[in-house]
Amino acid sequence: MSNNTLLFMLSIRHKTSLLNMKAVFPVLSFLFSIDVTSAFSHSTLISRRDFHTTLPIHHRIKSRTSSNPLRSHNEYPQHQYEEGTGFYVHIPYCRRRCHYCDFAIVPIGSKEQSDKALSGFRKMDESYRYAINKEMDLLIESLKRKDIEHMKRIRLSSIYFGGGTPSLAPLETIKSILGRILCTDSPFYLDDRAEVTIEMDPGTFSQDYLIELKKMGFNRISLGVQSFSDDILESIGRVHRKRDVDEAIRMIEHAFDSDANYSIDLISGLPGLDIKSWEETIHTAMALRPSPNHVSVYDLQIEEGTVFGKIYADEDEDDGKFRFRNKIELIDAPISGRKVMALPCADECASMYRRASEILQEYGFEHYEISSYAKYKDPYRKNDESFRSKHNQVYWRLDGCWYAAGMGATSSIDGKRFARPRFLADYIAWVEKARKLISSETTLFYDWLPQSVNEDEESDKDTIIESIMTRLRTKEGLDLNWIDRRDKGGNNLLARVIRGADLGIELGLAKVEYENQALADDKGTLYLTDPDGFLFSNSIISSIFAEIIE
């Protein structure tokens, strides 16, 4: 049975409901990379639209850091969240916007810049640094007002600097923001085994830069490799080349020695890729020395408004909706007038996903989430611990909690999702407005924090739906006992979830397993199979959603 036939069978049952899915749940729509009602999309995979971002006053703020900013949790009383909390910081700088990118970024230009351009960047960076630190001030003040008698200490299992390209930021900016998160008057502190990660692009940092990051406490690098082919890198608008990747890994090894802990990002479905060259990409990644402890594999997503959106997309004459072409031969790019490479078809992209899963697991990696692979610490004992991203674990956990700061960054605190403005000027204006609001002392805490621990039925449904989506992305699956316990309104929620997954189960794309079938009250755990269940995850999850909202 072909991929298109499977997708059609999964989607046709609830076509009307699925057409309105994004409108009904806008807070979730940014996780869906395709129109799930179409059986002929480029791919059914999810692209890198993580929870970092939805869906940069020329003034220096003095850094109020302690003598040792990375403090042990032993210095503080019992932490607030037993499993730890995350903190995401968005640094929006990029050399230029890649052809597929619709993230919240600020292009800053090439390395070779005039004095005037460099001066302009420094002023912008000072403004952004000031705004983020001021947002941190407001957050800390809000937490104090929320619990006036005793502000709880919040244990962080992860701090993650994402972007954009954070390695383009001056070290002073990185140090200032990290120091503000962990300063003496802040409730945040790091767990002994916390990960402090920074995203970096090859060719954007030096050996000395890495060494200084290590001194600050960074212990994990996320390297934006995307491809090892110079031709493909050029075609997608990346600045770096294969030699820059090799040099970046050499510097990581030199700076961190035996403690080198890095992840790489790869993109499948790129123009010019076929199955053979994609397999070579995976094998090349595995041949790197030191080898990565983690690999994230994202399928190319063509977004409206991007360069690729203009090159590869068709606009339907009947409804004007944005769609992209399924099989593209070499065509005249309407932007540059040059020939561009063809996109692989949907079946080829599906095969790339399957082969990535197969090959990486053969190399001793755990496929623990749809797009994420972690090396087992002991390759001969594959049930043991692996190098999973602790920050990702926060995102995928039931009732996961993470704070955030910066342009376009999204936080989730006690079930409340809050997204900051995506444009630089708007973000700075928002911080200033928030500063005036909270300085008036007319509000206890600002609107990124929940106003009440009591959720109404509608917000509780949103939480359940979001949890279904995130948990089914993971190897551990969705605990149906948790679903049953959350059904406070007698809505037959468990039955609806099972009914929505029925066809996926019938096709062997999903399964329910029980910890102890002898226990009548054990509802079991719903899993998507690897790789095909993960491959068609959007359609299966959407079918479940359609049952819930009917």
C-alpha cells in the first residue's frame, strides 16, 4: 500500500473536521506541517517548528551575576517541579534568511562588514540584550508578587539558547543573559545534571568563543549542519560549507575534550536529494569524530512567504490556497532566474524518513521522538540511558513547564502558553509596555503567568489535546490512564481517543499495550509504531482530534 493511499485512508473519514482543525485550535496549529486532508502533499513529516518560538533604548544593563552563576541545587530547599523545568532564550541573529526559513530572526549580514554596519549591529545587540534582561527583571518581579511570602525556587533541568544563530551574539550578551537567569535574586537554579545548550552554525564561531562558552557553563552544542553537500547547502541559502562543519567539530573537540557533547541537525527532502545521497548523508554524520551524541532529522517544509515558497509553490486558481508542487523538475526560479534543483516526491521523502530511522538505530541511536535520535551511552545495553535532549524532554512531558525570554519565544507555565512578539521593534515595545504596567503596581503578575490554578473546561480540553499531540510524538506514547483521569466532564474522552486511533491501529501504524492486562482498570498506553506510525503521525493525531471536537 502506497504512502498516499495510507494518508488518504487516514484523512478521508474526518475530512470536514480536519479542514477546520487549525481554526479550532490555533495554539496548536504551528505544529502541523501539512494540510492533513491532502493525500498528495510533499511529506507527512513535521518540520523544525519546535516549541521554542511561535507557532532586540540603547542602554547597558549591569549584569547582576553571582560569583558562581551555575549554582548547585543543594544550596536551596526542595525544588518546585520534581522533574525539572526548562528555560528557553531566543537569539534572533542570522547572517541571512535561508530559503526555507520563516522563523523569528534578524538578518545581520556577512562577516565582511563595514565599520558602519558593525556599529549598527552592536547598537542593535545592546538594545536586544537590554530588552531581554528587562524582561527577566519583570518575570522575577512577577514571580515575587505571585508568592509574596516565599518565592519558590525553580529547578532548571535545561537552559537552551536557540535562534536564529546564537553563536553570532557577542559573548558579553550571552554571559549577561545567562547571568540574569541565575543571579542571586532569581528563583531559578540549575540541577546538578542540567544541560546548558547553545545552537551554533558552522563558520560562525572561533575556538576562543567556544572556550569562553564552556567557562560560562555551557555543556552541550546544537550544530546546524543540515547537509554535507556544498551544492545543496548553496541551493538552500546556507552560508556554511562542508569544510566549516569539519572545522567546527574539530574546535568542539579541542574546547571540550572528552566532555564533547554535541547534536547535529539534518534536513531530509531537500532539493537535489535522493535516497542514495540521503543515506550517504547519514553515514557521513556517523563518521564524524568525535561523533555526535544526538541527531535531529527534520523534513523540509515549504512555507508561504519564504524563497522556496515562491519557487516551489502553486496558488490554486479556485480557492487561492497555498500549496506546493509535488514533483518538480528543474525549473526557472522566478526570483533569481537560475535553474533550481527538483524536490523529491512524497514517497521518496517517506523512504528517507524510514532509512534515517533504520540506519541511525543500527549505529546505536535511540529513536525517542519523531525527529530525535539519541546515542545510547552503552551501545551493548540499549535499554539503558541515552543522550536525549533534556530540553526536548521538557517539551514532550505531560504538563511540561518551561519559561522563555526573547523575541518570538514561547513559554508554557502551569498549562498556559504565551508567545512573545515575532518582530524586533514589536518585542522591544512589548517589554517597555510590560515594564510600565508592572511598575504601576496595579497588577500582581504579568500575562505570561496563569491568572489562576483553576482551569475552565475549554482550557482543560486544550491541555489534553496538546498532551495527546506531544506524547504521541514520543517513544513512550500516550498514557491512556492519564486521559481517563482527565475526563472530568463525562465526555467519553478515552473512547473518543481510541476511536480516532482505530484506523491507525488497524493499519499497523499504532498499537495499545498494557503494563498488566490482569488489571481491569489499566487502560494501557497508545503508541505510534516506528517508523511508519511516526511517519503518518499528523494524520493519526488529526483523526483523534476530529473525534474529540465532534
